Amino acid sequence: MALLLISKDIAMTALTITSKGQITLRRELLQYLGIAPGQQVEIHKQANGVLTLQAKAPEGLEAFAGCLPAPPKALSMDEMNDIIAKSWAGQP
């Protein structure tokens, strides 16, 4: 998992703080960190005025969604109903 280190001593990219105390990260940094729009991030205080920022790990159903590969072929409703009916009838 990629981390962005933000230090008050050394800055590779200058960021401007808005009047609301917000910053905007460039798209390249967000892509590098694997952060998508609307996703939460975690910020941790480190020694000497350094912050680490990383994408928050998904939890619950969000973590499960997308972990399985897509099926090779989507089934039609009729095909699904046939499979369900055979299963209830004890047929393979």
C-alpha cells in the first residue's frame, strides 16, 4: 500500500491550504496512492511534523465486493431459474 509522506521541513510538491483548512492533491498523487473520488483516507502523525496519508482499507461488504473474478459468461434469468429449480429438485 502506497503512503504519501507530508513533512513541514521538506516538500516535493507545494500545496495551498484553503480558508477552510483543506488541501487538494493532484490527480497523479491520488492515482499513485490508489485513492478514488469519494474514498476515505487515513492520516497518521509521525515524528518531526510528518504526516502519512494512505487509502483507508475497505471494510465489510465493500471489502468483499469485487474480490471474485467476473464469470466467463453472464447467465440469463431463464438459465438461473433452471439452475435453481434443478438444485431444489436435487439434480446436479
